[in-house]
Amino acid sequence: AEAYERAIAIQPDWVECCSTLAQLYVRRLNQPDRSLKLFVHTLRLDPTNHFAYVGVGRCAIQGRGIDEASASAKQAAPFADTFDLDQGIARALEHYGRYEEAWEMRLRLLSAAPTHGKTLNALGRIADALRDDQSALRYHERAFELDPRNGETFFYYLCKLGEFDRAKAVYWAAKPELRALADWNSES
């Protein structure tokens, strides 16, 4: 952490360095307050930084339920996109194995954006963690139907179920550029 702290002292707006140090603070050094400041700074510098949203979520859920965590995140980063902050909280809840709360948060996100592929895939992941295979399959299929490029998570889930032929079809639909390359290589 010292090297990153020195680097930030020299170049305080180095996004990657701020984000990495913030992750070290929250994951390894158990310093969520220091981490939160850096994640918020990272979001000011790069409002698209997925890791910073999850990091704010990690800090916000410390000892809090989802409503309190959501309010805490919004207070810490009032300039940030609310949907993205709540996605970060949901992902952080998954990381900590708080699947029921992650499920509830993702359902709220889905009601706000019913065709959001990442939310649908996340619900599939969480349903799998909760051992609800029917829901997991349904959410992965829905994300894939909306956009075949969302098929990678579905592919892995089908492999887990042992549905290899179906998984292969999903993979090629999700990665058509690789299919074209594979077809080209097989012709050579």
C-alpha cells in the first residue's frame, strides 16, 4: 500500500492507482473509510469505473442492510449514477455471500431496467448460488434472448448443467467473430 500512497501523493488523479489502493484498503487492510474516499475520488475521475462502483458498494454494506447501504453510497457519491451505485452494492453483497440481499437488490434493479442484461445474468448467478436452477436458467436465457452477446455467463451455466451441445450453440452465438475464425481455420 505504501508504494501506491507515494504514487498518489505525486499524481493524485491517477485512476488505476487510486482504484487499486482503495481495493487494498477495503479487501486486505480492513480500512473501509480510507477506501471509500479513494473509490469516490476514482468515480469523480472516471464515472464509468465498474470497480469503483463495486468498491463503494463494499464500503457501504459494512454492517448495513441494503436500504441503509444504498443511502450511504448515495450520500458518499451524490454525483454518481444511482443505478450504477446500486449495482455496485448488489455485486458487493454477492462477493460477501449475502445472496438473499443481493437477490433483493437485483430484483429492484430489474424493475427499474427490465432488459438490463448484466442484471439478468447476475440474477442467474445468484439463483445458482441459492440453488434455484430453474430461476438461474430462466434469467440466463432471458439475457441471452435479449442480446446473444450476453451469452458467456449462460454458456458457463449450461456447461455446469452438462448441456454441452446447447452450450456450444450459445457460445458461437455469443462470439460470432470466433466462429468465423474457427470456420476459416478448419478450411485451411
